[in-house]
Amino acid sequence: MIDLLILLVLVAAIVLVTARFKLSPFLALLGAAFIGAFAYRISTGDVITTITTAFGNNLGNIGLVILFGTMIGVVLERSGAAIAMADALIKVLGTRFPNLTMSVIGYIVSIPVFCDSGYVILNSLRKAITLRTGVSALSTSIALMTGLYATHTLVPPTPGPLAAADAIGITEQLGLLIAIGLPVAAVAAAAGLFFASRFTHREFEMLPAQGDDLADHTYEELRASYGTLPSAGMAFMPILVPLALICAGSIVKLPARPIGEGAAFDVLSFLGTPVVALVIGLAAATLLLRGAGKLERFNDNINESIRVAAPILLITAAGAAFGAVLAASPITDFLADNLSDLGLGLLVPFIIAAALKTAQGSSTVSLVTTSALVAPLLGSLGLDSQMGMVLTVLAIGAGAMVVSHANDSYFWVVSQLSRIPVATAYKTLTVATLVEGLAAFATIWVIGVIVL
């Protein structure tokens, strides 16, 4: 019982120092790893080895994947490719169903681009469609927010799901995670879209405009600021090519070996390796840079990518170190003995992730910390099969949506750019993320009932 109390105190301390005292999650997780190691009486000779080995292994396993994925996202953002993708989707979907259009655009753009950045990029488009169709800005804001949020928490190569996949031990099965994550994210986005439709004609008193910034430009001005936009095919290529290669690599490695084990197997296995697939995606993204000074702009994008990715890499590795300490502690056996007969299964990672998300605000921190906590418990929860581990990552991602409120930067990005008062945002944006997260978990649970 003392071991369980230590775990609860450690988790509460992580939440407290990150949410209230704004301590870096990296320091909070690393500090919890050291404190936990001594609290669980791990041999002093093994403490440093346990922590540094897990820290280094995590960076080696997933570091380049997160870095290259971030690089692709930054290039898409700065080259105008995100705008080009939005234009292409508007041509297909039109403006007859503005909420659907915003949801689908958000769903696609947020696969490689952070949801915060995606909303900033697409907000002018949202405003233009809102004005053109005469619907409420509240509904288009919710539709775009939830569309972006769905793939942000559930589909690699976004860093959060990648980090969770590494902690759970399914880095080599990213194709399967993507194949299942995309439809689950679609259900989540659809739930957000359904909720948004309730406010299609709902009027509200908007906050006053805050000066001249990106959000105050018209869509046409924003579009013009990028100069000549890349073609739709070129814009989608950096996303679609890596996803296709990763999925193909996973398919050829299935136990049935659908294409045998010859040269084609070797080539697709190599190209489907996440690092290689994302390098190819980055190469495709460089084709989006045109005109004079391409090399300088490319270097600027890479430097920005490193700046964005560095905190995520450190937080992810610190979470892995914390998880390694828990795996080496007696809490694993204690929980295994007490959880195995409860039949909670996927509900455990979902509840833990939701509690962490709601308490401290960051979906990425919730994904990293929960996966570190849950990884040693997979056997006792009956989730140690390949499919069980995939669904565990998705359950954590669903929990990491619940709920976005005042301690979440995304909440403020959406509410302020859309000029939604805080009280209204709590009743709409926060509830939308609850609906979305519950819908995602319900879908995951149904899949689990069928396949586990």
C-alpha cells in the first residue's frame, strides 16, 4: 500500500509543480524519476544507470522521428502549403457546409502541424468562410478546433502520439497505429462537428479586436503574403508520402508476409521505417521552397524546427526515465496483483491521461506521462498484445483531449483568435473537447471488445 501511495504522491507532485508553479515538465518528470527511485529503494548503484539508459534509449528510438516530423510541419506552415491544402479542400467541399469544411481541413492539416499553429494559420480562412456563409463564428471555431485536435492527439507523426508509441513499445508498428488512429480521429472530429452544428446560428458578443496581427488580416491578405502558393499535389505530398510508406512498411512485415521476403520486402521495409519515411517527406517538403534565398529560408525553417522540437524531445525522454524507474520498482507487481481481476483494461490509460490533461493542461505531457505510467502495467491490464498496445496509445490520446480549459494554451489560442469570451469558451470549447474525447474512447473501446 505504501508503494501505491508513493506513486500517487509522485503523480500529484508532477501535476502541482507543472500546473500551479509552472515548472518545466522536463524538470518535473526527471525530478520524479530520481525521487521515485530513492522512495522505492532502488539500489543507489542502479539509479543513475536506470534513468540515463532509458533517457538515452528514448532519444535514440524516437528523437529523429519527432525532429523530422516537426521539420515537415514548419516547412508546410511557412511555405504556404497549409493554405494551399485548405484551398484545395474548399474546391472539393465548397462553402455550402462551412462547419464540415473547417473540420476536414483541420483534421488533415494537424497530422504534421501542431494544432496551435494550425489554428493560427487557418483562422483567417475560418473568418472568410464564416463571413461568406453567414453562420456563427462560434460554430466554425469549434469545428476547426476539434478537427485539428483529433489528429493532433491520435495520429503520428505528431510528437505526442509518437512519444506514447515509443513508451508503450510499438514504434515498429506505427503503420498499424496510423491505420487505426485515422478512423478513430475521424469519429472524434465528427463528434466535434456534431457539437459545433448546435451553434450554427448562435450569436454571441465577441471580444474586441486586439491590434493588427495575423488573425486580423483577411484570408486574401494572408494568402497573398505567401506569394505564389504551391500546387495542391505538392502541398499534400510531404504528408501523404511518409504516411503511405510507413503503412506499406507495416503491411509487408505482417506475419503472413503478403509480398514474401525478397528484394521488394527489403526495400519497402527500409523505406517504411519511420525515420526514413519522414526524411523522404522532408525532402518532398523542400520542393515547396521556391525563388531566391531558398537555402537561407530552409536553414531558418530547420533552426525553428529544432527550437520547437527540443522541449518535446527532453520531456519525452524524461518521461521515459520516469517510466523506467516505475518499471524497476515494486509498484509494478503490486498493481499487477490488484488490477488484473478488475477488468478495467483500456479505461485505465484513458482515465489517467484525462486526469493529467485536465489538471496540467498539456496534451503532450499527458501522453508522455501516462504512457510512462501505464507501460509496466500492460500485462496486468491484458493489453500486452500488439493490438492491445496500439489501442492503449489511442486510449491515452483520447484521454489527452479531456478537457481543454484555462490551463491549456490551445484554449487561449482558439478563444482569443476567435474573440470568444472566456465564459462562452468554457461552455462551448471545453465541452467540445469533452465530447470529442469521450467519442474517441468509445470507438476505441468498441474496437477493443471486437479484437482483444
